[in-house]
Amino acid sequence: MYTGLGKLSIQSEKWRSGVVMFLNVKFCYEIQHFWLSWHLVC
């Protein structure tokens, strides 16, 4: 039982870090896109 829980926690930890990385990339992309469009307009 303990080993199963350990595996699950490790998997969720990997999944969480992956989600965080994806959000960071998306956030950076959104900021760059917004900044570029704003710069082109002005």
C-alpha cells in the first residue's frame, strides 16, 4: 500500500511540475505577444 502511494505522489509531483512549466511558457508567450502587439501599435 505504501509503495503504491509513493508511486502516486511521485507521478503527481512530475505532473504538477509539468503543468507549472507549461503555464510558465504560456505566460511568457502571452506577455511577449501582448508586448509586441502594443509596441507595433505605438
